[in-house]
Amino acid sequence: MTDPANPVDKGAGDNRREHRQRVLKGGTIILGIQSSEISCVLRNQHENGAELKVPPDTRVPDRFLLYVPSDGVAYRSEVRWRRNDRIGVQFTGKEPKPKLHYG
């Protein structure tokens, strides 16, 4: 049972505030450095964030643009946590498909 003084139930082992829909979507992390891109996979997603799987040992900045072709938009994203090849991000806004992205 959740403690009313602490809305996150620590016993559940899950600190998420919102349910994330499991998905398997391709995405691209777009960096501001001469249109550099990193391919990734969205593992779960909700309107305010997602969990990304990135190639091992890939350096991902704390803020970036995440383009998701199946959604048809790019999400301004901030990293909230990192764990091995997984990254949890919070969406801070949306933008139309980036003009320099060829996918």
C-alpha cells in the first residue's frame, strides 16, 4: 500500500509516476555537432518520457533531440537516469521532423 505522505511506493521497486506503454520503436538521437546521429530503440514510452536502448559504450549528452519516425515528431529530451545500455529520458517539448535527418 502506498504511504500518503510518500506517493511513490518504494516497495514496488519502481519509481515511475506514470505508466509507460511497452513499445519497440526505432529512434535517432540527433546531436548538435554537425548533424551527428545515434541510432536507438525506444523500449517503453509515455507522453512525458521514454526508456531508450543505445549501443554499448555510446556517449549520449544530457540533452538532445530524439526523432521517432513512427511518431512523426522529434522530442526535446533530458536524461533522467543511465544504466548500462539503457537511458531514461524526460520529454521537454516537441518539434517537427528535423530537416537535416534523412530517415
